[in-house]
Amino acid sequence: MRFLLLGGGGFIGSHICDRLLKDGQEVRVFERQGCPRRNLLHLDSDIEWIEGDFTDPACLRKAVKGIDVIFHLISTTVPGNSNDNPVSDISSNVIPTLNLLDMAVQAGVRKVIFFSSGGTVYGIPHNVPITEEHPTNPTSSYGIHKLMIEKYLALYFQLYGLDYSILRTSNPYGENQNPKWYQGAIAVFIYKALKGETVEIWGDGSVVRDYIYVGDVVDAAIKASKCLHNEKIINIGSGTGLSLNDVLTEIETITGQSIDVRYSESRSFDVPVNILDISRAKRILDWYPRVKFTEGLKKTIDHFRTVYLEP
């Protein structure tokens, strides 16, 4: 099997690359020009690497040629900035994905695995945990563009038979996550705690999220690439919730360091609680999260200490 990872040099993508190569698969990575390869340096000679602009159809055509399965992990925005320019959000995410789907059909790609957002597509939940049948009312353009892509995947399956799975992931964390990016509270908290810097939180820290270790996300992604099932949308999370204050307390306990926290006014698009129901993933993929939060947090902290503190 030949796999294409759109955004394969990033946080989740690099872990999927690692797993696929260990399984003896062929891997091609598509990344933006000048993307650092630090997450894949140990695999660099085993990976076919293509650099280009996701919005350039010629680059996409080259990337999908001869591919069996595509993992689509690219997003040019995050929830926190997508509302600043919804037009750009759509033009840089949805339209390039439509070009990708056209080329995938032409190239005979078997399946697309799309990483959606279980943390944003549902909006403010009517009840928790949130099942896949819950209404979708995003409070950010980011969540809306994810839903648009989900709908187009369903359309291309109906029109052309292009198979797909949608993974509505919760809040992944773990090694290789960039603490200087705009997304990923745990990575930011750990980095600032180890550096002795102030952690800034929107609101009072009571916001509850569902955190899932990256290794468990990879397990689900690999299983989804092999799964043939009529239910295409699958929640991937821990099934439990922790507040931001809970996460900070756990980090303080593991590191033995007190964290200076500064609270500020909450943001309008931050839903108060998001916990995913993962019953479907257990049933369809025979998957469940294996790594407990404290164990995953310790692994992540150890990694960050090595990368950011050791000379």
C-alpha cells in the first residue's frame, strides 16, 4: 500500500508516518515549502517528501499520483483565528480539498481519511458525552470548514465511489506537538511550566475538554484506513473530560513546579464543555484509548524536557 500524508511532517502526521513505516508501508509526505523536518529526521531516508502549496492543483496532482490511501491532516487555520477571515478560511481549506478529491478520483485513490474536529463541529452541546448524531452548530469558521469538507466527502462517495472515513478527534496531545503554535493547550502549558513562564488562560479555567493521547489517535487512524463500513463519521476521544485547571494541576504534580497562571476574559467561540461519546469507534474499529491521561502526560513532559531543556 502507498500512503499519502497531507501535513505528514506535523504533530499527528509524523506519528502516523512512524507507524506506517514500521508496518512496512510506502509513505509519501506532502508539506508546505520550507516545513521543518525535525519530527521525521529519523525517517527522512525512508520517506518520499514533496513540498508545495496546498492551494496549487499542480502540486496536488503530483502528490496523489500512484497513491492508495490519503490521510488529510492539513488545515491552514485554527479555531482561534478562523473567524478573523472566513473567506480566507474557506478558500485555503475547502477549495483545495475539492481539487484534491477530483484528483483522487482521477488517480484511482481507494480511500481518504479526513481529520475533522470533534471539538468544534458540534458547537455548544445539548448533552454530553456527544454522539455522532448530535446536531452540528459550530461557533467558529474552523468548525464550519471541517463540516463542509465532511459533506463533500460524502458527495464524492455517492458520485464516484471514493471511499472515506471522517475522524472527529477531540483534543490530541503528546510528543512532537508544537508548543509555539496557536493550538494545543497541553503543549503550551507544559512548555511554559518547564520554562517558568506565565500561562495565560481565556476565562476562569473551568472549560472542560476531552484529551486524547496521540498514540491512541494513530491507532484509530490506521484502523480506519482498513475499515469498510457504512458509518463514515467516527468520534475519536477519551470519553472523559478535564477542565483546564485540572490539566494545570496534573502538570504541577508531575513536574513538581508551581505554575503562574493569568486568567483573562473568556472568548465567545469557546464552548463550556466538550466530551465525545466513543461507542461507535469501539464498535466499528474495535478501538479504545489505551493510554491514561497521567501516563500520556508524563510521556509528553519527558519529551519536552529532552527537546526544550537539554543542551
